[in-house]
Amino acid sequence: MLFTLGVGSATSLTNAIVTVIHDQFHHIDKKWITTIVCFIGFLSGLIYVTPGGQWMLELVDYFGAGFVIYVMATLEMIGIVWVYGLSNIVRDIEFMLNRKISFYWKFCWGFFIPVMLVLILSYTLATSGSLTYETKPYPPIAIGKFQPLR
């Protein structure tokens, strides 16, 4: 079952990439685009089967999944509630649902969730220097902390 889910997810993601490229370069045959995208994906996946592959997987998982989710959720919440406006979003939702929104939801959307997301993001940024794998710390360059030249 997990194999089927994995292959299905990989197929749909690859098809999305191929479709975007084909829409931009429609004069290139879709078979060639698919071949090139799959070959590049294969080459980029080879790093994970090397002895340091698990280290790289942890970095990609941390910065590509967990960290990005905090940043995107924070920016989306600020953009929707504080830029578009809490009153506008409440009015739109009330119109769509045809009922009143309680104070609880207004408080959560307008204050609690944005503040908590900013706190979680700040905590994540403050503790990112302690990223380890098997109790061994990552080198500073791996987590974006550059050493000054001497």
C-alpha cells in the first residue's frame, strides 16, 4: 500500500512539473520533457543513497518541510487577516455559510493564531543552530551560518 501511495504521489508531482514545462514550451514533444524531468529527478535522488544521504534527507526534511510550513502559515495568516482584514474575511465567511461567526473564531483568526505562529517561528529560528543527526551536530555551513574568512 505504501509503495502504491508513493508511486502515485511521485507520478502526480512529476506530471504537474511536466505539464507546466510543456505549457511554456509547447513546441517540444512531451515525451522529451518527461524524459528530462525524470532523469533530473533520478540524478538529484542519487544523493540520498550515498553514505551521507540520511544527513541530507534530515536537512531537506527540516528546511524543506517543517521550517517552510511555519513560514508559509505565518505569512498566509498575516496576509489574510491583517492585510485583507479580519472584518472582510468574517463578512465573506458569514455570506458563504449564511450564519454569524462567533467571537471565538474572530479571536483565534485575528490574534491567537498569528501570535502563536510568530512565536513558533521565532522559537524555530532561535533553536535551528542545534540541528543534529545521531547526536552529531551539523556543520555551521549546512544550516546557513557562514564562518567569516580569516
